[in-house]
Amino acid sequence: MTKDEYEIIRGLIHDANKNLSTKNAKYDVKNFLEDVYVSGKEYTRMVSVLSHKKNIILQGAPGVGKTFAAKRLAYAIMGEKDDDRIEFVQFHQSYSYEDFMMGYKPVKDGFTLTKGIFYNFCKKASENPKKDFFFIIDELNRGNISKIFGELLMLIENDHRGEETKLVYTGELFSVSENLYVIGTMNTADRSLAMIDYALRRRFCFINMESAFDSDGFKKYAAKLNNSKFTSLIEQIKKLNGEISADIGKGFCIGHSYFCNWEECTDEKMLNVVDYEILPMLAEYWFDADEKYQKWANSLHGIFEDGAK
């Protein structure tokens, strides 16, 4: 064995051991509150609503951490980071029942009936009734809900869990088990999207997620960064959110996740967020009010001018 071959094998063993050490690591409410900047009361209500309704939607402005929170909510309820009991999909305009549940797909010699991601995950959950399973749907309102869910709209309802109905393609009796929970996310700032289907709305509870700049978790994070310009930037973003909320609504405010998970805080990193994420969004919000856009562009840039503290 050459030295290079030895180093490659040693690296593979190291990566495998690392994966083993993190798989199914314990995860509880304390971990959730450290990762997701909400209060203990808000977490308790999330768990209570999901336990009762079986289906929830985390909705809010860009950057409030909806998708991030969805997965960690599942971890916290499971008590461990078990990704084998979590499935994830993102809806889009071309997504269909055939992708989600089952349908005929083209193959070399014709078509074959293929089972979709939700069908397979439901079967997996039903075979393990003593454990909880979580199906996360990102950008739920981007899909054609009636087209995607079909007869599942009845089956996912909390009062109809365990009941069977015949599937369209096969006539097979199918049900959604009690131990499967659906967590959707919805961006409230995308004006190109219509309100979601009322039939689906009745089957979900909606939990609002907001910017958490004033939460204990974010304050501890900011204190750890210990950067005066970061502190000034966040104060300006909070003022900006006040104007956005008053002008076009809370659903369009700037979320805290644009500034999270930084090991170090530099002017370059902060300016990149300002110039390439926040300002383009403001330009869209105030496409017909350039004076407001310019006012906030100057205000945010002013933090980084020579002599700014």
C-alpha cells in the first residue's frame, strides 16, 4: 500500500467515524431553543398544535428560519437527530400528484407505475407505529395543492388518520398513519403566489414566525460576535422592519437568519448581505418609491463609512 493510498483510506475511516458519532445524537428542547430563536412558550405551543392537528405550516417573512426551524422541531420532538424519520420535499409549479404519490413514468419500452416520495414515506411510518415521522414540505404554497394532494387531502386530516380510501391509479386501500406529522413552510412576502387552497387551509394550523432580533438567543449570539458595526447594523434593520411593517405589512420584514451562523463578523460579510440580499429585496418592495429605497441604502451603507463605529 502506498502512502497516498493509506492517507485516502485513513480519511475515509475518519469521515465514517465522524458520521457515526453525529448520527442520532440526542436533541431536546434546550438544543432547539439554542438553535431557533423562539421562546420556550412558543416552542410548547408549536408542539401542542402539531400533536393535536398533525399538520402545521410555519409562515413568515424571508429569513426568519422557517425551514431551519421545521427540521429542528422534528428533532426536538423525536429527542434525537434521526434523519431516517424525516423526509423533505420542495413544491414548485410543475410538481404533481405523480411525483408526490404515484404515477406512470416513461421508461425505455413504455411506461411504468412509480411510487412517489409521500407514498413511500407513509408506508415507512406505518411499519414503525411506535416512532414519530415528519414530512417537511418547503414552499408549500408554490405548488398546485389540489393537483398534488388529490385524495390525500382527506387522509391527512387529523380526524381521518388511519382511515382507508382507494388510490386513483391502483385501487389499493391506503391510509396516513397517526404517527406521521406534516410540517409545511410558506413565504408570506412572495406576491406572485395566490392564497393557498381553502380545503388545505382547513387541515393545517398556521404558526407565524417573525424576526427574532430581540430574542434572548439572538442577543447572546450578537454578544459573542462582539462587533460594534454588527450591533449598529442590527439596530438599523430593526428600524427598517418598523417602516416595512407599517408600509406593506409584517410579512415582508427582514429576518434574522440573514445574519446567523457566523463564526466571525467582518465588514465584507455584512456588506455582502446588505448589497446582495437586503437591498435587492427593498428595491422590489419599493419599486415605485425610490426615495425610500435610497434613504435606507444610504443608512445601511453609512454604518461602514470611514469613521463609523
